[in-house]
Amino acid sequence: MSVAPPVKTASRPPLSRALLVTMSVLGIIALAQGGSLLWQLATRPVEKPQAESATSPPTPAPTPTAAAKSAATQEAEAAALAAEAELAAAEAERQFVAKKAEEQLVSVIPRPTPLPSAQTTSPQEMQVNGLVQLARTLRDRGDTATALTRLREAQVLSPENPLVISEMAMIYEKMGLQQKALDQWRRIVDFGEKAGIYYAAAEAKLRAAELAIATPALTEDEIGGSLIPQDFNYRPPVLSLNQPGTVEDTGNSQPLRKFRLRVPVKALPGLPVDAEQVVIQVYFYDRLQDGSLVETTAQVDYRWLARRLPDGSEAPIDWSSGQPEVLEVTYEQTGEEPEADGRFQTGRRNYFGYVVHVYYKGQLNATHSDPARLLTEFPAPLTLQPSDDLPE
């Protein structure tokens, strides 16, 4: 086996001491210059790009903390905008609902009645209004007689003017002539709704008069008298009389008198009435030339004034409505009376007055006369006689 001979290296001569010192000095200088260059690079200010404005402040480089804050701010702003949008939507919905409610409310509010167009007043109407105003002035001064004269002049121009009739009624009231005043108010009620505000006033006057009808004792005066019998131990009264009144009266100055007498009969509250058991008697009396009083020979007719229902039909006479039922009696004196030889004599008798008796179930409930002395001269029986009938 052969063995490779060992490798021999060439030997270098040793460096001199002076050379080593020189190389060390040069290395230190190089290091110093490199450190100086690095220091200058680190401390030199960064130049701005030319595109930026010279006056704008430098923008610091974003740090991780600043970026996180910016993201949180954006989220908060987004949440605020969303909340504001919700509030705006809710407000818009509220305004929409309020507007709809207002429109519905306005739709049910009645519209105001437009003012009628101006109408010209005729000369006749102006004359009537002037006479009425003059009558009011005279009435306030106490000159009721002249005031009535002026109103009668106005009535000639406008016979069915409710204003003139109501003024006459008020003058009669001022004079204490209640019966004549009620007759005027009844004329207005006969006109119906076409009388306007005067119709309501007339109804109120008549209702007030109804409250002072039947008194518990005989009253004698120039107007009339009424009587409620006192002996009601076995049965109380059910019906009462309101103040009767006349309409379309030609007056005593006429030789042939004619008028209609209206007799309101009212049931006491809470008491049912059997209409078949009601009997009303009306007797008229005339005065003869010798001054004696006798039953009239005039033609007398009776009828009930039916009330109208809302559908236009007539209501039955039954007192169930609580309102008075009115019996209308027509008196017409021809003035002619037969003599034994068959000839007719006129003007021998004149109308004097009337008496009304109201019976229920055969018992006298109320009675009234005009003038009052007729109740004394011709008293009413407390019980209905079998021969007495209800006037037809």
C-alpha cells in the first residue's frame, strides 16, 4: 500500500510592524467618515413634494392608534346618521297621520252656510217695517192704543206677516188682555215653520200659558173661570184643561157672528188615558133681547185637530205623546129664528159665552167658562149622565 506524501505549504515572509500600524490608522479614519455620513443622513430634514402647497402644514404619518380612532369615529358618525334618519322617518310618519286625522275631522265639520245674496226690499215691506218700528216706540211710551192702530195699518198691507202679528200679541200682553194675546200667538202657530223664529216664540208663549190652566177653585173675572171639583175621594182627576182660545172671530160688532173655539185637553203626567172614556161637552149661550141667557141656536160643529207625525201621517188622539189634544168647535150664528107663523126674525139674540166640561170614565175632571158667571148659572154635574154624548 502506498502512502501519499504530505502536502507542503509555501511560507510567507512576516509583515513589518510599520505596515500594520499604517493599516490600522486608515481603518479608523474610514470608520469615522462612514459614521459621519450616516449622522448627516439621519439628521437631514425631509423635503416636501412640489405638488403640495407651501403654506399647508405637514401631515404627520398615521400611527396605528390614530387609525383605530379614525375608524371608531366613522362608526359613531354612521350610527348618528342612522339614528337621525330614523327620527326623520318617524317625524314624517307622525305628520302624515296627523294630516289624515285633520282631513277626517274637517270632513265631518258642517260647512258654514253661505250668506244669502243681498235682496232688495220692496217699498211695501219698507212701509210695513216703518209702521212696526213706530208701533214699538209708541208701545214703549205707553200709548198702546195708537200702537195697535199703526199695527192694524201694517196688517192691511201684509195680512199674514208674523212680525206684525207678534207685535200685536205683545201689545195685548202689555194691556193685560192675555186671551187676545194668545189668539195672536195661535195665528202664528197656524202658519207653521214658515213663520220662522216667530213660530218658536209663539209655541213658547202657548206652552207657558198651558202651565196656568186648571185652578182648584172657581175664579170670576172678565176673561173666564175654571173649576176642578174638590170631591175626588174615590178617583183623582186624569185630564185638565188648558186655556181655550178663539180664532177667525168676526166679533160681537157683526150681526152674524162666526168663530172657532179651540179647547186644549191635557193628561196629567204618568197617567195613561183611555180615549174611549173621554167625553168633552161644549155649550154655547146667547143673550136674548130681554137679557136672559139661553142655549144657542147657532150651528155648532166639532173636530179634533190631529198632530202630524214626522212621516206626514196624522197621530191618533190618545194623549200618549204628553202633548195636549185640541178639540176645535165652530160656532156660526145665522141670526134667523123661526116664528110661529113661519117667518124668520133676525137680530133677536146675540152670542154671550161658552162652557166646557171634561169627563173621564164618567167623572168630571175639569170645566171652564167665559165669562165666569156661566159656571154659576149652569153648574156642571160631577158625574156624566147616561144621555150625555161626546160631541162629534
